[in-house]
Amino acid sequence: MSSNTLRQKQQRQPETTLEFIQSVGKVTGGTLLAITMLSSSVVAGGLVGLAISFRNLPDVRSLRGYKPSETTHIYDMKGKKLASIHGEANREVVPLNNISPHLKRAVIAIEDSYFYSHQGVNGGAIARATVANFTTGRTVEGGSTLTMQLVKNLFLSPERAISRKIAEAVLSLRVEQIFKKDEILEMYLNQIYWGHNNYGAQTAARSYFNKDAANLSLAESAMMAGLIQSPEVLSPFVDMKAARARQADVLNRMRELGWITAQEEAAARKQPIKLGKITSFQTSQMPYVSDAVVKELTQKFGRDAVLKGGMRIQTTIDSKMQRIAEDTARRWLGTLNAQGVYADQMSIVSVDPRTQFVKAMVGGVDAKKSQFNRATQAMRQPGSAFKPFVYYAAFASGRYAPDSTILDAPVGYPDGYDMYYPQNYDRSFGGAMTLRRALEQSRNIPAIKLGQEIGLNKVVEICRSIGIKSPIDPVISLPLGSVDLTPLEMASAYAAFANNGWYSDTTLIAQVTDSSGNVILDNTPKPRLVLDSWASAALNDTLQGVITRGTATAAQIGRPAAGKTGTTSSERDIWFVGYVPQLSTAVWVGNDDYTPLGHGATGGTFVAPIWRDYMSQVVQDMPVERFRPPSDFDRP
């Protein structure tokens, strides 16, 4: 039934106010006069009185640009929904044409059957409600039109007072002067509360029946329309019997109005109802990811815009890769404890070197127990995993190559009033060796020497160029990882090496649109060459040796890969950060309270196998690629 048909059926109300009041047998003549006078004062005198104070009421013209708060949805790179986030109202706004005609008729029938014939206030309805409430001695019926309900929700407080009712009426008359009936109905159906924190017809339809509002059947529409009176009490999730009884009331009213036949009513009453699920309060499928996305967008647009703006966020996350990372972290934490490494947390982060898109992010082993995201928020010492930044600086200086010789021998440096004497992990000295060999074996003294000869400020500058923003002090021990960094920073910085010095800003977000499909953020990669390509290729060549014959032979995955182990001297943090040309991954293991992991806990022995397990799974569908050799580039 179209809106025009509804209008035609509403040209004459079945009874005038006086006729209805006279039909109430128990009302005396004196009472009838009192009620008539009372209703008249509400719909006439009250309006005139309030009209004197028009300037104190909101300007309904503001509704022309009104956009209700709307739920924001987060998707993975292929369009799979990961989470829906919102402020107080869980809502998705849709045009009136995208709402089932059954639902429109059902709502109008039970809430305001003369919607298309009144001008915002229905005097007859007010009078009938007055009689019913007076007769019972309590509020059993309301006289509000859909327009009055709309202005109450948008502009007024919920208090029950005659002054508020008069304000509703005045504002409703104003709204009806400015907006068409279909515009008012569209605003109403998108604004109204349907229970379980669902606002608007579309969100409610998705929750109650797992379908769009456009596809609701007559039976479903009647049940949903019946919820408006008392959404939480009549919810089919709470009391299906009560929901069915209210559905019957709606269907009966629709038949009385001639909007459905008796046969349609009977069929709708018998139709089985297949419920969806309460979605408003469900947690995100990937909470560490969605929380990081919200944080990134909040920095750009503000929290209200993210929670209430109806954004459609396409993340860079690969759901399959993310699930593998989560499963790997859970499995291996138990394995490590069985092996005598007493850790309570792990983080795994993967970044695509070609785009700097974050493909997977595990911020901890159980988001239900702890929402702290160790991938983006945990500041931990990387140990020897920091050394590649120093070696790159050496190669980029033009003074060193992978096969240059350096002396691994005792050395001391002034450090304030004391002397600093670096030691290797095994307390031995290797004598003269190539830089390649020194990095493969993770010798500490050569790294300290290179830092001093190249300049630690230069190392810090390089870190800044590839996205590391955490504070870095150029202390003598910096080359050994005496700095606090996050797993995400490590994964994205190594990704710049994998891409031969090309770097884009690391992000979790590919694109953001509003609910109408307009692009409001486009993070298409804008790669720029920030590192020397020859030095990056020389580092890649050297770090491949760490896996083939150095401290990380447990990370071999049957294809070219480069990486570096990391172990702090206190054995509080163990790492492996490695990459193939298409993917860089950092794995960190530790305890939130910084307690030691146990004697002999090293990145090479315990974390490299975790990296191998994870990477072996996620690169299966990637073609085998080799790193470009240094000979492809000009040496500085």
C-alpha cells in the first residue's frame, strides 16, 4: 500500500472527538463537559499560550541538516565485518525507500493511524487518551502523533508534564509546515528506539531478524512495530509470548483499517519467526585490531566522529593471516612455559613492505583478560634486534660493506665518570671478522664500535626516517637495544629494509567512507625513498645469513628470508624480527611485569621457531621471491 493510498483511507476519521466521548457509557454529563474542556485547553488554549514564547523553543529548521548518530562499521581488507562501534546509539540510517512497506504500514497503524491526515497534532487522539486515562485513573493511552514522538526524542526531555506536551504540539505543527510527511516518517523510523540499544529500523531489523529493513515480512514488521510501546519488555529475545501478543494487536489494527485482509492477518500470525541475535553489545571479532583502528582514526577526526559518524572503515587486515597469528600466539605460549620459558604475553605483528599496510596484529594472547595492546603500546627493549639499524648506517656511510673487517676485541669508552666496557653474550672475543660474520653471530662489541664510528645521532636519524617515533637517547649502549620500542615499530622499520629503502606511513586503515559512500580518508600508499637502496640491499644480504648460518637457523622457512634475533641482558624480552620481500613480521615474548623469562631464554632458541611456524603458514600462497642483490644498485 502506497503513501497516497494511506492518505485516501485517512480522509475521514471514524469518529469525531465528541462522538467518541459520548460513546463512553460511564461518563456523566458533567464529566463529559470537564473532559471536553480539558482536551480543548490542551489542543487549543495551551498552544496559544505557548505560542507567545515561541522564541524559547528549538528551531525545527535545524532538522534540514540533521544527521542522527550512526554506528561505525569496521571491515577487513576483503570486506568482512570485524566490528561495529557506536556511542550511546547503535544506528544505521537508511532512506525511506529501503524500509519495507509492511513496516511503514504497521508502525503507522499502531502508533498513529491518521498520520497522513493530521497536521502534526491529532485532537481526536488526545481526547480519546484523556478519556481513557481519566476513566482508569492512570496513564493507559497516549495521544502523541509520530511527529510529536519525533520532536520529543530530538528536542525535549522525557518528563511527563503538560508544558512538555504543549511544547511537543507546537514543535510538531512547525515540523509539519516545513517537512513532507514522507520526510517526517523517514526521520522517525531512523530515530526511534527499538530495544537492546538498537536505534532505527535498519539496525533493529538486522538484530531481531538478521535481515535488512527492506526485506521484512508482514509478520516481522508487525512484531517490530509492536516493540515501540515498550521495547525491552516486549522484545522477542526476552519474552516471545508477549512479543507475539503485541504482534497480534498490530495485525488486528491493520485489518481494522483495511490495510491487510483477514487472510493476510491469519497467515502472518502463523508465520514462524526466525530470530537473529543481540548484536549491539557483542565484542569485536578482533578487539586488538578494532581498538587500534579507533585510536588511529580518533587522532584524525575526534572520538565523536568515529563513534557516531557512521563511518565504513576498510582496514588493511587480512583476516586469515590474523587468525593464524592469534592461534600461533596462544599455542606457543603454552609450549614456551612447558620448555621452561615463563612468559605470560606475546605479540605478533605483520606489515606488507610494499605498502606498509598492517596485515595482522596480535596485541596479546587473550583480549578478554587484558585490553592492553602490546603491539602498539608495550615499550620493550629490542636487544640485538636493534643492531640492523646500526649496520645499515655503516653501509649507508659508504665506508663499510658486508665483507669489511672489524675487530671483536676488548674496548672501553668513557661514560660520565665511569668507563663502559661492552661484553659479548658469551663473554668471549672473536678477533678480526667481517661485518657479515659479526651480525650473523650477533657480536656486541662490533656493534658498539660501529655506533661510535658512524655516530649515534645518525642512527637515531635513520630510525626516525622509517617510522620509529618512540624516544631514543644516543647512549653508548644504544646499538645493543637499550631503547624501548613497540613490536609494530620494529615490524614496520624492518619492512623498509625489505623494500630496499622505500617507505610509506604505516597504517591499519586503507580507506574510510561515510554511510553514503563518500570517501573521507584514502590511505593509498605514497612510497618515498628514505634509505639508500644499496645499503638496504647489503643489509638484506647480511641478514639472510643470520637465518641460514647465524643465530636464527630455527627460522628457516624454505625460501629466502632475512631477520635478526633479540635478547635483552636481563632476559626480560626475547624477539625475532624477520621478513621475506612481501611480508615483515615481528614476534615479541615477555612478561607484563618485566620479570625475567628464565636462564638461557634467547630469541634464537625460543622465538625464531614461533616466527617460522607462523610465516610458514601465511606465505604459502605467496610466490617465492628473492631479495635484490646489492649489485643492482649504486654504492654510496
